[in-house]
Amino acid sequence: MSRHRSEVRLRHMLDHAREAVEMVSGKSRADLTNTRLLQLGLVRLVEIVGEAAASIPKDQRTKYPEIPWQDVVGMRNKLIHEYDRIDLDILWDTVTVELPDLIETLQTILPPEAGE
């Protein structure tokens, strides 16, 4: 995969992480329990973040050791393969604690897009 292609995947990670964090803005953990569409939306967005991360070759990943690659891809795998046992507390923590840190890291790696 070319460097350009890896940058596209990093951008996908950033965009979908941002969308997940925006989705919970103004919401509570109880909202996640009580709102099936919120659950489904967050699961899908976190899956995409992990899928994009998984598609970046290991030689490209080593350039960015500040990204917790194993955790990001591992979360995707749990959501996909353990879809019937998703722990909403872990999902909430991922979106409200882990993704903001990932967003900050990705923003330092990627050049700003027009309008950012």
C-alpha cells in the first residue's frame, strides 16, 4: 500500500472517530442503554475505525507508534466477532475516553484538510 493510501486510511480513522464522538455529544451513558440506534451507530463507526487501522500495513504502522494499533484493531474484532456480547460500558468508554485521544493523535499526524 502506498503512503498516499495509508494517509487515506488514517483520514478514515479520524473522520469516523470524530463522528462517533460527535454522536455522543450531549448524551449520557443511560442514553446508550436506551437508544438502539445510538448503539448501532457507535458500533459501526468504531468498527470502521478499526477496519481502516487494520488495512494499514505494518511497515506503515511502525511510523506511528503513538497509535495503539493493537487496541484499535482488537476493538473492531470484538465488535464484529462478539456482536452478541457487546459490553456497552466498554463501548461508551471507547467513544468518550479513547477516541478523543486517538483523534488528537491523528490530528498531529495528518495535514489539515481545507476548511479545518
